[in-house]
Amino acid sequence: MRRAYFFLPIAGLVAYAGYLGFQRGQLPTETEIINRYAAAYLATAPEGANPTDCAASPHPDETVRMVINCAHPSGVTTTYFVGPRGTALAQPQGPST
């Protein structure tokens, strides 16, 4: 058996690991982020909630990618602040004095 055949499985694993790393490094799209937080809203919202209750808007701060507001028909509003990579951020506490 040739020596090169021993390295083919290793080369395959390296190529697969590179592919997974590339996919993991991709930023989620705005649609994916909104759908993810709309699903989180539906899991916690009262009866009668719909995914269409949620809308997103950009945020002027560079550390916040977007703000997602979900308004339930009963008047309850849920707000999610999303970071540049799609992660949830804590709600800002307002200006410091």
C-alpha cells in the first residue's frame, strides 16, 4: 500500500474542519436574526402572538446591530437588542449621570 493513502483520511478531515470553520465564521443575515428572535418571542408571549408582531430597526451604536421590537396585540412590548454577530445584548440602562 502506498504511503500517500495513509494521509488521505487526514487530508479529508482537515478539509472538512476548514469547511466547518468557514461556515461557523459567517455572519447571520438580518432575516435569520429576526426569525430567531421572533421564535423566542413566540415561546414567551401570551396567547395570540404571531411572528409578524416583530419588526427590526438599525441602531446608531456600532456595538448594536439592530433592535427587534415585538408588540403583542394586548399592548405588551418585548424588545431585543442584537449584537454584530447576532447575539443577544443586555438592554441599555439609559444615560449615566
